[in-house]
Amino acid sequence: MRTRKGFKKRYELRWTALLLVSVGCLMTGFILTIAWVDYNLAQRTCDHVYNEPYKVWATRGLVTDGSDGSPVRVRNSIESIRYAFSRGAGGTEVDVFYDPEMQKFIVSHASRYEKPNGVLLSLDTLFNALGDKGYFWLDWKKIRYLNHNQLQDALTRLKQITNRGTLKDRVYVEGEAPLRLLAVKQAGFQTIYDCRPMLDANILSPVIVAVFKAVYYFGRFTVMGMNSGSSSAPIFGPKTRRSLRNIPVFLYHMPDDMKFLEKLTSVRNVRVIIIRQDIDRFGFTPNTCSVGKSSTQPHDSTFFKDCI
């Protein structure tokens, strides 16, 4: 019995030691991989990524309810996006689905397609109307549910409707499925890798962010997109900002908090921020000449120089 107990104890100790060694090797490999990723990211310049002083873009255009006597402009409509551009927005986020049966991109936030002004809006119609100006952040909904053939058809269609002037260079395609987004990148489009980190204060946040960073690097995506969180519960907080300091970042779900907005627009690698769809902060810059919500002055290069 003593012999058997001794053998069992030695057997358990051996497996415990092997488990500890394996975990240690995995952790060491992970740390070295992230260090190597950080080193290589630091060598990039990302000069091709949008990098203007006016970082606040529109969210589905600039929505107005008509309560002040202005026309009603609904989200994801030509009218709301045209209005946002006229107010000085450098770009706009647009929600899109690819419909395999119609073989078209449909502009809508909900899967039961919305009809701005009572008419179904396709992405090519939107580009025909407004594609000669501004940047477009395409939030491609349900991309993960397209099969291979449907995805290739969608990318062929997207190439066709962006093949005009510099439009393709002004389009960023967002997705959270890395393999699907990789196909978008291989088709020649700029990509936004949408990741979902935890709150910055969470003890596991640095590890999760490091994993997202590795996926971004090995996928060679253009920018990383994420929820900003709030000033009291930031997601893109100090630890996350430090970890992603060499990656251009697009932030969404930003609250209309001027101090928080000023803090994040001051971060070098934050390139674009979107707030609420009815908020106009398009002229905001992190300086004393920032333009507020009710401003009627669109931004231009002269105005920015005066602020400096």
C-alpha cells in the first residue's frame, strides 16, 4: 500500500510539474510574441490612414427631427449624410447589409431593411449621390453569415460601385470576423477590425487587448475599431491606449462629453471618433478654438490654421 501510494504521489507530482512547465512555456511564448508584434508595429507609419485634425465624423449622417423648423432627416439617408458633409463632417459611418438575392448592398441599421423616406436605399445609389466627397465608414452587418461564394459576389459588387475617382481610397470597411475581414482586405479595401475589449479597469483587459492586437497585426488590417466607453467607465482607457499606441484607432459609441472628447482627440493614434447620430461636433479640435454643437461654420484649412 505504501509503495502504491508513493508511486501515485510521484505520478501526480510529475504531471503537475509538466503542467506548470507547459503553462510557463505558453506564457513565455505569448509574451515574446506580443513583444515582437509591438516592435514591428512601432516601425509602421500608417501615413495612408485618415489623419486630419477634425476627427469627429458623422454617425449615419446628421439626424434632425424637425423640432427646430429644419427638415426631418432620418439616419442612413442621403439627406442626413449630405447635411453632415455640408456641416463639415470629414466622413460618415453608414450601416450596410449585402443581400445575396438582390445582389446589392442595402443601407440599413436593422436586418429588416429600413426605408429612408419610404424608399429602400442601396449603397450604389448613395455613392451616386454623394460619392464624390467625404469618407465612408461602412459598418458591414452580418458579414460573418455570408458563405464563401456570397462574400466573393459581395466584394465584386463593392469593387464595381467604388470604381469611380478616389472613392475606393475613401472607403473603410468594418467587420468583427477576422477571416471575413481578411477577404475584404485581400480585395484591396481599407479595413476596420472591430474588436470588443473589456473595461480598461478589468484585470484581464491587457491580455484580451494583446490578443486583439496580435489578430490585427497578423491580419494586416488598416485600423482597429472599438467602443470608447465613458469617462467614468472607459474601454479605451490608459492601459488600452498604452497597449495600442502604435495602431490607428477608430472609436464609436462616444458619449457627448466634451472633456472626454478632448482627451481622446488629443491621442495621437486616434484617427476618427463618432458620437450620436444627432450630435454635430464636426468642427471640434482639442484646442481653445473648438467648435460646439450649435456651430454653423464648417471646417476648412484656413480656420484650422487660425486656431493653431
